[in-house]
Amino acid sequence: MSSTAVRTWGRPADEAGAGWAVVDVETSGFRPGQARVVSVAALALSDDGNVEKSLYSLLDPGVDPGPTHIHGLTAEMLAGQPTFGDVVADLCEVLQGRTLVAHNVGFDYAFLAAEAEMVGAALPVDTVMCTVELARRLDLGVENLRLETLAAHWGVTQMRPHDALDDAMVLAQILKPVLARAYERRAWLPVHPVARRTWPNGRITHDELRPLKAMAARLPCPYANPGRFVPGRPPVQGMRVAVAAEVERTHEELIERMLYAGLAFTEAVDQHTSLVVCDQPDVLQGKGFQARELGLPVVSSVQFMDDVMSVVGGTQVEDFVGSDQSEDQLALF
């Protein structure tokens, strides 16, 4: 693999990081920017999972607290509590320089980002990690991936489900053995980047955290497509890879690895597709079926994860650079 490749998503579990910030929020509803955060908990952890600092607060949202039967918080309990603006500086101190971690991180991150924008603050978050996605990669043999199920699996006592502090503490306790398991399995951690925008008026907004699959299909590949994969030979940078629904590995894990290796992810299965990853090539519909109809090579997810370790260099596509009219004479005929 080219030494110039830049890893954008994911990192090996045995690669050191800067630490974690485990967060949990309880909210008045389900739509960030409309519903509000009514309680927030954040725990700063070292890279190996030990708690270093913490923040917890009920919040006065200025609106009806919503599903009291879930989070147990009433308007009377929240009246007179700090607002998000009162605690955002302390929250940023916990988050600073760490990867934000939550169980379904898209939910918690979206609410915290929306609250920060309302008070003109910028969360110091550059990367996030979802423990639901991480747990999917570890073959834990559990019935589902709910927080209470994972807590029971790891022997962690959950005292008050849907309490922000208790949920954050439970997740922090789970994270340590989960990271150890990922290390043992040589898995990659689903650490994904997030971005902030500064507008001309100085206002800062946080970009939406979109699923990797949706983003990867739109990313330009820096390498030219060399054609179809040849079984028995290493993949070549620039090859277009489609992933069928019938795979044991998660799509995010497969896409992380192919992007880092310089392969291109595609949702299409056509004559330009180099390879299809599918664990059931005899399926009667979907991408595996389309690959068979077109005579495209198909490999299992396990085989692909082996192959992606040995990708060889492809032909790099040069960026288009516009001509400078002040120096060049443009020929029209």
C-alpha cells in the first residue's frame, strides 16, 4: 500500500489515541434543534479507559421536558437548573482533544452540536466513535446491542437506565473490556471525523454526522480504476468495490479498510465494478446476484479483509488545475 495514503475513517485498536470522552444526554424529544437536552453527562477517559475527569448536570431547557416516563425528569425538577450555556465551557474542557464516544453517537453528538450552536459555542470535537458499531464488530454473541444487554454481558450493574450519569458511567465501564477485546481481535475502531464550519459572520455550525456508507459513495478516488480484480492476485488501488447485504462484517468496517487502502467504494454493480464482496454468492437477488450475472469476481468478507492488507499501488489521478490567463495564451481554434 502507498505510504502516502491518508487514513480518514477508523484506526487499529492497537494504535494509541488521545483519549475518550464518553457522553450521554437525555432530551425532551428526538429532533435536534427542536427538542432540547434536559441532562448531560460526560466522562473524560484515558486511551485505556480510566476516568480522569467528569461533568454532570440537569439542565433547564426552557420547554416542556417531554417523555418524563423515560428519563424521569419533570418541569419542577428542571426549573432553576443551569442552562446549556452555563455548562458548555466545562463540557468543552472534558471534550477537548478527545474522541467523543456514545452509544448511538449520532444522536448524542447531534443534540450537543445543536445546543452549542444555540449559544454560539463550538464543541472541540474532531472525531467520534459509536459503541453500537464497535460492538457489532466483536462477535459478542449477545441477543442485541442495547446498552443494558452489553452491561449484563460484561457484568456491569446498571442502576438507573436512561439517567444520563448512570448511562455514561455504565458505558465507560463497558468501554474498557470492549477496547481490550478489539485489541485482541486486531479490529479497527470506528473512529470517524466530524467537521465545523465558520461562516462569514463568524457563526460556527457543526456538520451533520452522516453514515460512512452514504459519504463514501460520493468520495472521489485519487486513483484510476485499473479494471477487474483477478483472484489470486493482490487488489490494485483505484479498483471499485461494491458490498452486498450478505456479509458477516459490518459495511462500515469494510468501507473503512478499502478507503484507507486506496480502493473506491461504489453502490453500483456494473461493468465498471472491479469486485463485489458477498458471503452468499448464490443469492437470487441483490449485488451478489448482479455480480454473477455480469461475470464479476466475488469474494467473501473474510477474504476481502485479508486481501485489503496487500493492496498494491495504482495510477494516481492528477487534480485538475485551471489555466492562469495572466500567463498562458488560450487557443480558441
